[in-house]
Amino acid sequence: MKKMLFKLLPVTRRKASFILLLLYWPAIFVLTHIFLPQSVLLQMKASDKALHFLVYFILAVLLWFSISIDKKASLRSKKFWLVFLLLVIYAAADEWLQGVFADRTRDIMDFVWNVCGVAAGLVIVLLFSFRPAVLVAAGISILVFTNAVRIQFTGHLAFIRPAFLLLSLGFFTFFWCRILTSFQPLKQSCLKWLAASAALPALLVAAVKILTFIMGRNFELTDFLLSAAAILTVIVIMFFIKGRFANSIT
């Protein structure tokens, strides 16, 4: 039974990546080709270039793991360069179409940042296999988004930043907890598992706050509390799901 599950696992991961891609790619296409009122853009207080980078960074990772998930990418792989070429062509077409349908100004630097995002995403899949690649990509996405977008906690966009923090940090913590299950020493101690499960998410939050300070932005207690709530909630759920309350504490 276990052997069958392990054989099915790569397929399940690929399907999950493909489903996310089917949701993500049309969503970003629509958002980049609709007219956004100036009031909305001002409220977002977003770094346009950072968002271009992030959107294509995530797209590259999702696309790669939708078609190839068994091992790390290789520079010798035709599939790797086809993915790169496809996304570069799409990035160029996307920027051109924005000037046609969204009444926006075409900007060559937007295209450059799109390509930088694609390149960064593909570097991740070159360096890491599925699990660590997803973890690294999620961490980078959290770092970039939380410091690129400073949405005010008023108006109809107020929910975006809190929702992103809860979902992204919850996902990051969940995935990290899953990775920890492969370390035998941690399986034998509740305290070690709890400490390890909280360590990396806490370091990520610290890195976000340090970057916030370096960029001259204000420390927001609400962000910190939401981050802590997401991390602690997932750790508690994973702790009981895995039955660690029944293990002896050392």
C-alpha cells in the first residue's frame, strides 16, 4: 500500500501544481488586462516592478512543476529552455496587449522585470527538487509581496494583505512541517519537533521585518500578530494530526 502511495505521489503533486496553474495564469491575465482606477492603484501603494517580478516568478515555478516534477531541472533539458522561451514570449505579448486592452502605457522595463522573474523562478527549480523548491519559492514570494505592497487597512482592498499573510505563512509553515517528518530524530521528540517547526517560519518573519526596516517602512504590529497567528495555528493542527501528543517528551 505504501509503495503504491509513493508511486502516486509525484502524479498528485503534478496535478496539484497544474490545478494551481490553471487558476493562477488566467487570474493574472485578467488582472493585467482590465482597467484599474487610479484610486485603487494609489491605495495599493505597490512597487510596480516588484509585482511584475513576483507574478512571473510564481508563474515559472508553477509551470515547471506542472510538467516536470520528478527531479531538478537541468540546463541540458530541452523542456527547460522551452519553458523559458514560452514565458519570455508570453511576457512580451502580455506587455503589448496591456496597451491595447487595459489602456496602460507599455514599458520595456516591465518586460525586463517579467523576464527577471521567469529567470529567478527557473533558477529555483535548477537548484532544488520539488519540496525545497516550493518552500524557497514561497519564502521569496512572502518577502517580496509584503515589502512591495503596502495596502492601507481601509477601503475595499483592506482584506488583501491580511489574507495574504494568513494564507501564505500558513502554507509555508504547513509545507515546512511536512518536510520535517522525514527527519527521524525529530519524530522521537515532541519538543524538538515543535522547536524546529516554528524556527524557519519565525526566521522568515524576522527577515520580512528586517527588510521592512531597511526599506524605511514602519513596523506594523497587525502584520506581526497575523503572521504569528498563522504559524501557531498550523503548527498546533499539524501537531495533533501527526499524533505527536502521544509521543514521549524528552
